[in-house]
Amino acid sequence: MTPAVLKDSYGRAIRDLRVSLTDRCNFRCFYCLPHGEPPIAPKEQMLSYEEIEYVSDIFVSLGIEKIRLTGGEPMMRRDIETIIGKLAALKPRLHDLALTTNGYFLPGRAAALKEAGLDRITISLDSLRPETFRRMTGVDVLARVLEGIAAARDAGLAPIKINAVIVRGHNDAEVADFARFAREHAVSMRFIEFMPLDSGHEWSRDDVVSGREIRAAIEERFALAPLPVRRGAETSARYRFADGAPGEIGIIAPVTEAFCGACSRIRLTADGQIRTCLFSTVEHSLRDVIRRSGATRSETVEYIESVVLKKEPRHYINDPDFLQPARTMSFIGG
Ligand code: SAM
Ligand code: SF4
């Protein structure tokens, strides 16, 4: 039997599901949630762990190979190990179970995530300088996040990915320092262009440090060699250090070098809405479908397939009439 595959109307195979576990966050990153969360959806509108497990099983039966848990800050959801355990049970049909976190809760908890079945972790780290870290995230906890990274490594969650959103005038002078960090700690350092997904609506094109600039800043200090493109979607251009040092560099440039043609993602918000693009202006309520009395699994399958067909061909950030989506990264699930 040929393996199932979810295809959108442009022929893109959808292999990658991002599941937001909560809209809450204990950080106030200025490029995401500078003023804190607006009123959070009532608890009964949030998908329960049983519902997430149920729909994930369906997604996997439709060809999803990778699930990444995100948020908000996913580790703020109570007992996250339980949902990790439930999703880990979908392996080996599910190939990869990952988590993106701000790292704050990792000290003391990383080992339990690994034991529950988490394969990989991405930790956000916007600065190696305490004052810049505080200014960018709103919290003075750089040392604790570094401890979290060490805890993830000790727990065997390697290879660890580190995400840094590079914003002009904030942390752009640290790009080469981050590359050195990647070498010294043998991590994959991913540099992300600032996208118009901040709740403050303060994004400006002038603040975007392009992928090209980022690469040039690294190469002033360390020569890079491109890594081959992996099968399926590749959102980052990946490099190794030409001198053979450990660590990896990834440059994610959705603003200046859109990769929509290779996109294999869809997202599920914490309140059960499918989003077919980070920049979608419409959402599709999977929650309503699965909660309808008498709803069958095959109706849910049909609904998911019909929604995937509505996936947008590309984002419109660079069009003159671009409209920032109403929900921010913390609600969409970055
Ligand atoms: N709270 C977790 C964290 O910070 O890692 C997970 C959710 S967060 C929304 C996921 C990723 O989105 C983070 O790496 C964050 O830096 C990134 N992000 C948030 N807002 C962004 C923006 N406006 N542009 C680019 N990346 C952004
Ligand atoms: Fe919270 Fe992550 Fe958004 Fe920062 S990027 S405010 S840590 S959800």
C-alpha cells in the first residue's frame, strides 16, 4: 500500500504539524508578546490532551511525520509529559516529536521530557548578553535559560537547536558570537528574520536583518560550507563550519527569501483552529468538527483534507497591501 500523503492544491505534501499547547507565556519578547497576552480563551475552548491525541493520530494516519509542540510557552501547560507520552505512542508512524521552548522551565524538567518520549528540542535564546536578553524578552533570566540548555543536553535531547530572532539595533552585533556559541556547545544555531507577527504591531522592514547579512557577519569570523538540502521541506539554509568544528548554522529568511514553495507545514492552535499558513487571515475550527455530537473519524479526515486544500500558495509580506494576521506568533504556535 502506498503511504498516505496530505497534499495541498499546489501539490505540496504536508508532513509537518505544529501543535500549540497554550497561548500563555511567562516571557514578554518584544517581537512577539510585548504587552502580555490579551484575554486567553476560556479553558473549555482549549483542546484537551485526549483531543490533541485523537486528532494527532488522524493527522499521522494522513501522512504527518513530524509533530512539534509549541505555544505560547508550551511548558506552562500542566503536565506536558502526559501529552508527550501520548504522542510518542504514535511512533514509529510518527517519525519525529519535537518541542520549542523558551527554556525557562528546563532546569530540573528536561530529563522527564526525554523519558516521556520527546526526540528533539529547540530552545530560544536571543542574546548572550544579560542586558540585551532582558530588553528583548522582558525577563532577566539569561543564566537560567543557559542552565536549561545544559539540562537538555544532559538529558540526551541532542542535537539541540537554538533559535535567535535577529533584530537590528538589538542583537545584530552578536551574530558571530552566536556562531562561536554553536561551535563551543555543538548545537545547531538558527538565525531567524524578524517577521510581522508581533502583538505590538511595531514590526518594520528596517528592523529586519536579512539572511544574507547574517551569513556575511558569520563569515567575517568563521568560514561556512553549505550542507545538502534534506528531503522534503527545508525552511533553513544550513551550513557547517568549514574547519570541521562541531555545531551547525541555520538561516531562516522568510521575509527576504521566502520558502513557501517548499512549505510542508500546518498548524493547530491551542483552541483547536487549523491554520494553513503563519500569515493566514482565516482559521478552520477542527475543534467544532470533533466536538459535534455524533462526529465520526471519517468526517474529521474529510474536513482536514478539505482544509489542507485551502493552504495559501505563499505569504504576502512583501506585497504593498500586506495585512498582518490578527493573531500573533504566540497564538499561532511559532
Ligand atoms: N515560547 C516558545 C519559544 O519562545 O521558544 C515557543 C513559541 S515561540 C512563538 C516560537 C518561536 O517563534 C521562537 O523561537 C520565537 O523566537 C519565534 N518568534 C516569535 N515571534 C517572532 C517574530 N515576530 N518573528 C520571528 N520569529 C518569531
Ligand atoms: Fe513567549 Fe516564545 Fe513569544 Fe517569547 S517568543 S513571548 S517566549 S511565546
